[in-house]
Amino acid sequence: MTDEVNTLFSELQVVITALAVLVAAVTVYVQQYYARKQSNIESLTDIFGMLNDTPHKTAEQNLYEAYEKDGSLMKDGKLDPNRTNPASTVKRNYDQIGAMLSGDLIPKTEYYRIFGILTIVSYYILKESIEIERKNYKYHMAHFTNLAIKCFDFWDKQKKDVKPEIKDPKGMKIERKMLGEKIKLPKRRRLSSLRS
């Protein structure tokens, strides 16, 4: 009888240990899930802050109004000097967001839904000046370029009843081919490979 009790007790210990390991694994998974969710909320909050910040909004409005009035932000084959500062603000912010998106630091679908159209239009009106600068710097605004194209592709795949018609500030429809091609960036290297 003592052997049976010892065997039963040993089996019970194995079951309890297995349950404890299972509970620990589930707890870790749930914590990681909520940590990731919290991180996504924080990153979207940062994006809202960046794009709703007065300097960005003012710069974007300046560019939109100039484009609506003149049909271009270019003057004598280069960016109009009166638009240099606003263009720098807008390009820098969207390029940073594009880098964050390509690094999976922000939730893509939410970004595309909330800021996608604004990103596309801003890229479209700045595209000519970006391409001129890219002649000297191969990857100039590559993240902004790729971000705008990804946003367009997202909206292009939506059903007709929710798919918006994307227009520039003058009311002209923006089509995918007008945005150009994605920029192929060099592959990211792991930190361990950089140390050697």
C-alpha cells in the first residue's frame, strides 16, 4: 500500500509540476501579448504627436496651399526656396515614420487607415524634389517613398465601398504609377555581425 501511495504521490507531483509550467508559459505569453499591445499604442501615440504637432501641421498646410495655388513646389528646376523649411519638416517626419514602420515598430494597418492618404498626398507633392536630391544620395527619403507606396497599396486593395479616391490638393486623382517604385534598401545586419 505504501508503494501505491508513493507512486500516486509521485504522479501527482509530475502533474502539478506540468500544470505549474503550463500556467507559467501562459502567463508569459499573456504578458508579452499585452506588452506588445501597449507598445503599439505608445508608438501610435508618438506618431499622432509627431503629425499633429503644430510645426508639422503648419508645414504640411503651407505645402498643400502652395501646390494648390501653383501646381508644383518647384521653381527653376529645384524646390522653391520659400518651401524648403516646410518640406524638410514634412519629409523628415514621414521618413522617420517609414523607418519605424519598416522595423515593425508601429502597427501598419492602423497607420495606413489613419494617416495613409495624408502620407500619399504629401509624398506626391514632394516627389519631384525628393527625386532630384536622390540623384546625389541614392537612399534619400527611401523610407518616405516606400511608406507612401505601402499606404497606396493598402488602400488600393480595399473594397470599392471603402476605397477612397486619392487626390492631390488641386483635385487631380493620384494613381499608383505616379508614385514611382519602391526603393530597395540594403539588408539590415545584426549587431553581432557588426561587431566582428
